Amino acid sequence: MSPSVANAPVSYGVFELTVGSDRYLAPAERVLEEVAAAGYGGIDLGPVGYLADTATISQRLARHGLSLSGAYIELAFHDPPRLEAAMPSLDRLLDTLDAAQPTASGPPARPTLAAATSPTHHARPGQAQADPSIGLDDAGWQAFGRGLELVVRRCRERGREPTFHHHAATYVEAPREIERLLALSDVGLCLDTGHLLVAGGDPLAALSRWADRINHVHLKDAAMSVMAEIVAAGASADQIWARSVFGPLGTGDLDLEGILRGLAAIGYQGWVVVEQDVLTDNWARFQEAVVDQRANRARLAELGW
């Protein structure tokens, strides 16, 4: 089975930072139409309940010829009370994946786990690799490992093999933190090329180093000159999105062809989810996102994907 290419609501402005805000959020039906028309085979769930509820998601995806590629959730693994309080949200996510299963084709949809937002990482984005004082201490990592084990077990008991997404402004951002995570658990890794770049990592080196752990991929470009300006200004992680660090494929510093060759070289068989985090302030910006996602898919097709 060859790798399958998906898109995500975040590429159209719908994600955790925008739901509930006053930004323009396109109707789910319109996003599904655009994703299918652009030639993607799947879509990430986005915020639970956005695409559809459990009663209708199977039919809605089937109508557009799309499969579900994954579903993202941030959890406070290091904080037992907060983690326990969030378990019903995890179960709702897993319920949605189960409801979509009858129409699924291609690779399995992955529960995509991420750490909670970290105040120190948020205040100093992209600096945790060089500064070990940012983030969890040893006791925090031990608690993190116990919490992660609980969540991974819950996913597997539900018949879902999860993946872990390293993410800017969270407790697992920098390459050294990803290494600590992989040593703590046998969970698979969601390699996000854009988030790794802004954290000071090298996606090509990651493909080689973590090949046996990568079971999901988020393909994202990043403009590192803009990221450097954010760091130099002492700005928070909010500016990563406000200043559109994650642009269309081919406009940033990602070696796209190298990554695709690397995925082929390691025999990767999972979803490749194209993501371009955008803030859609109005209808016109949503239309720009539509154009970008068509171009992203066309670029991958030119490269044989």
C-alpha cells in the first residue's frame, strides 16, 4: 500500500486556536468539498464535532470520497488531575474515529496525541533545544511518562494505535524533548516537518534517526527567517501563526523533495497529511487558503505523490 495524502481543517483556518474566536471559519461541508476537489484522499478530523457528529461523519466522508487520516488532541500528561479530567474528551475523539471506520480506506486513522501547552515554551518559542531550563524537570518527565502510558493503553484498548505529535509551544517541542519522549514510551511518532524546523530540528536527519518510530507524517513548510525574527524580538509563540511562518509547500526552508525521497527510502506506508496552519480573518483569506491547498496537492503530484 503506497502512502496516502490527506489535508486538514487547519489548512483552511479551523483548529484549536480559532474555534470559538471571532475569525471566519468556513462551514465543514465547504472544507470537505475543497479537500476532495483538490485531489486529497483523506482529511484530518480537526476539532471534535467540526466536520460532523458521530451519527453523520461516516456518510459525510463517504459523500466526498474521503477517509479520516487522524484526530489531534492535546493532553496534560504530566499533570494527573488535568489528565483525568480530559479522558472523556479522549473517549469522544476515539468514538468519532470508530464512527468513521465503516467508510475508511487506506492507512488507519491515528489518534494524534500532543502535550499540553507549556508556558515557558510558549513565551520562548524555538529556544528549548538550546536551553534545557525550558520545560519539564526529571520528576515532570517521570509523571509525563506515566500519563502517556495511561493514554496509549486507552487508545490500544479501543483498537487504535496512536501517534505522538511534537508541537511548538508544548512540553514536547525540541528534538531533545522528542528523544526523551521516545525513550519513555513505545508510542509511534508523528513527524511534523514544520514544527520540527521551528524547534531547531532537521526533518531529514529525523527521518533517518527515528525511522523505526515514525507512523504518521504532517507535511508542513516553515519560513525560518520569519521564525528568527520572532525569536530575536522575544515574541511569544502566537506570532508563529500571526506571522504565517507555515506557508505553502516550497515557499519556506523545508527540503520537500528530500523529505519525499526519505519517506520512500524508509518504506513509509502511512498518511502524509499536508498542513498549512492559517488564520482566516475573512472569506477572502479562506479563498487564498483554497488556492494554496490546490497548489500544495499539485506540487506533490508533480513529485509523484
